[in-house]
Amino acid sequence: MDTRRALLDALAADDSPVSGPALAESLGVSRAAVWKAVEGLREEGFAVESTPEGYVAPDDPGYSGPGIAFGLDAPYSVEYRDRIGSTNERARELAGDGKSDVAVVADEQTGSRGRLDREWVAPSGGVWLSVLTRPDVPTARAPLFTLAAAVATTDAARQAGVDARIKWPNDVLVGDEADEADEADESDADNADPAGRGGRKLAGILTEMEGEADRVGWLVVGVGVNANIDPETLPAGATSLSAQRGAPVDRRRFAATLLERYAELTVSPGALDGVLPAWRDRASTLGRRVRVDTADGVVEGTAVDVAEPGALVVDTDEGRRRVHAGDCEHLRDAE
């Protein structure tokens, strides 16, 4: 284990200060190595305090690679960048190098994009991350990883105090059409729901993969979350966790929660069986009238279910349809 991580674990296990000699003995290293590890942690943003009695564990590790990795209960190494073009692009590079089980995390992205190459604003203060894995599943089940990421993001938002929901397939939202309309009538029409999302957008997900016809080679799930960002700098219809909470969110804890929940949902083919039930429990789309633009035309009706591996089931005037891909718009029910 890295000396810095071992030192943090040792400090966290003791409520009282721990002396340098005691740390050196317990870790099996020299006192100079302990001092070097402490200085390295401080450079990474860990405020390790020195007292006459010894070192004290930092209360709040910083938003950094070591900070996110510290105590992370998920099988991922963390590669952190202050600024990067795209975490998905970096994860693809790592996949090409044969890597796996890596979470690429950035404070800011300068060349990010959403589905269909749409613009995605990713300034400093957000949670921008991509998880590279090599799951032993058929290619046909790959869409479940997108839904799993949406569930994980929603759960992390709820743990942070924001009541988020999912719009099919992968938009994480807050609020609803009625709230949006009332706010728009009273104040700012530009912040209404121009895309029929059914709420204001907190996060989006972009999944990329490579593999054979019957087996995934590698899979990258990119998640972009508007965390501590002023909504006025975001596109119309978007919001942030800090705006919804009325206070900044702990991004380190948020990212760790998201990664842990995603790992739990995708750790095995059996675990994937729990994704659809979890997604249904957090969905805002089911039971709503929707219009979905697909490659084969428009499907309009009532969304009644989501089926393996993530198809939206819609009751239309012509019968029940399964939609595997498309842009979904929530419609207002007829009065």
C-alpha cells in the first residue's frame, strides 16, 4: 500500500493524535518516510495537522485523486486532472493501453460533449468523471451500464440532499413541469423547460464501448454533474446541486458515493439484474405521456415500463412499442 494512504488509514483509525515514531513503527517505515508522506498529502490537499502530541487526520480530504480514493469502497483506481479536454477521451486512451477499472476525474473539461455531439458545459466546480471497465457481459446488455450510472448519480444527489429523478434514459433532473411553468410565469422564462425534460437538468451520461458482437471489450461511462456551479452560467433548463441545496456540495464525497453505487450495481452479471428495478423506482418518465424522436420516426403515448436492456415501453394509439434509442420529451397530460 502507498505510504500516504497507509498513513491516512492509521490516523483515521485513532481519535487522538499519533506521534511520528508511533506511525513509523506501525507502518514499518522510517520517520523520514512518515514526514515525506505527510508533506506529500498536504501538497495533495490533505490538511494533516501537526500538534505537540503528534499528527491528526484531516477532517475533509480535498477534491483530488488521493482525496477521492481515500476510503473508496469501489474497485477503481483514480486518475485526477485539474483540467482536461474530456474524461471520456482519456478513458478511451487508457482502454487502448490495456487498462481497466479506472475512474478518470476532472475539475474542469474544455472539450466535453453530450449525446449526438451536443455541447456540454463543464466548468470548474462540477463533477466530471468517466469509469473504464471491461465487464464480462454480452454487448446487448451494455445499455444497462448507462442506466446504472443514472441510478448511481441520482442516489448520490439524494444523499447530498437533492431530490433527483431520472428521465429516460439518462438525464438526472430535479423539479417538474408544473414547478417550471410557475417559476417561468413569475420570474424567468429562460429557465423554464424548453426541451420537455420534465425538470431542470442536474447531470447527463454518455456511454462508449468497443467489443465483439457477443462480448464487450471495454466500456466507458462518462458522467457530468453540475455540482458547485452558478446556474446562470449553465444552459437554459439546467441547474446545479449547490443551487438546489442552497450550499456547496462536498464533491469528494459525492464522487465517491457515485462510484461506489455504480460499482455495486455493475460488479457482476447478477448485480446487473437489479439495475432495472432500481431505475424504475427513481424514474420520472414512467406513467407520463411522452414523445420520443427515433431514427424510425416519432413514438407518442404513455410510458409504462422500461425493459431489458433499457428499452422504453410506450402504449400508443397503435399498440405497445419498445423504443431502444431516441430523444424523449415529457408531454403535459390533456386536461
